[in-house]
Amino acid sequence: MGTIAEQIFSQKLGRGVHAGEIVLADVDFIMSHDSTTPLAIEAWGEIGKPLFDPDRIVIGGDSHSCSYGALSCFGTGMGSTDLAVSYVTGKNWFLIPHAIRFEIHGKFLQGVHAKDLILYLVGKVGAGGANYKACGIGDPAVENHST
């Protein structure tokens, strides 16, 4: 069955893919924000070609782009040059990520929220500990916690 990232890309590409594989895929939407957009627009200007589809380019905070897996979507941060290439081609390269699954047991204390858990896990794996990885949080603690 594979990881959720493998499943999403397999469906998108119409063939099976596996963690560690580099693929070229159509993008559904391109999201950038106030610090990457000006650089991406500058790089796009240097390419000198029209946008592939202006209706599929939006402004948003990239620190949240990796949370789209909760919606069975794949999202990842990109540099400005990669964004510019996608602006023109509607495609980009992706490294199918290996997965890290965090199993959380026990009950959250009063006042502890999902963001507290995420910040704790980031502290455990370190700033670069999940680069090119897809992370998931497992049961049962997650099921026993509202927001």
C-alpha cells in the first residue's frame, strides 16, 4: 500500500512510485508568500515565458504547506527558482519522501494542544531531522485529543 506520499504521487502519475524516487509531476496549485514571491517573480521574469495558469497560483505561508497531508494532499516548501519554473511549466521535480511515523501514547494534559505536540516533536528530531521526509502521527493519543 505504501505511505500516503507514495499513494498520492502514484495516483497523480498513474503508476506506482516508491520512497527515494525522483519524479517530475504536474502541480495542482503553486503557493508562495511574501518572502519567496518577489524572488520567484524575479526568476520568472528572467525566464521570460508566460504563466502556465494564473488561476492556479496563490499567496500563502509556506510553513503550513507541509500540513496538507491531513487532507490527503501533498504539499512541500520550495525555493524561489523552483517556484518560477513551476509558474512557467506547471511541473516540478519531487523526491518521494521516506516516512517517519510518531506513535503517541497516553493522554494529553489539560491545556496541552496539538501545536504543543508538534513543537515537542520538532525539538526531538531537530531543525533538519525531517528534511525530505513525510511525517505522520499515530494513535491512540491523537484519537483521544480534540484540538
